[in-house]
Amino acid sequence: RRMWKYMGAHSVFWREPGNWYVGVTSRVELRKKQHEKRLGRSLRLHNAYKARSANAAAKIEADLLAKGLQGAGGGWTAESRYVYVFKVRGPMSR
């Protein structure tokens, strides 16, 4: 719920899920840098939340993917307790 509110607060007119990317990681800053390198730009809007467990993080990710966010899903380990989102396109993404 906190991530959904964060996305709404950083969307100009409406919360368009397809403008956002969600993922799960154990190392937030490293994963952010990997995304920045892949995209060729810094991530202006990026936020991460620590879940109770890796399973809880995976469930949050799956729920947000089902709402239409971009993301690969899966690929996490037992240490992956952080769920992160960043804006990939639309107003305020750059």
C-alpha cells in the first residue's frame, strides 16, 4: 500500500502503472546502479521498502505486477527482502 501511495504522489495526473517498474533485491543501491547503467540515465524517482521476508517481498512484487507495473518477476533469493519501484517513463521520470 505504501508503494502504491508513493507512485500516486509522484504521478502528475493519474497513477499509470505501466510507467513504473517493480523488482525485488537484497542490495538496493547495487540494483539501482545496474538499472541506471542499463537505461543509460539516473533514476530520478526510486524508492525501496523492506518486507518482513523474501516471500512477502515476492508477493508484493507479484501484486504490483498484476496491477500493470513493468518488471521481470522472480530471480530473488532468501535474502531478497527489499521491494523497489522506479518511474521508467512519463512526467518526472527524467
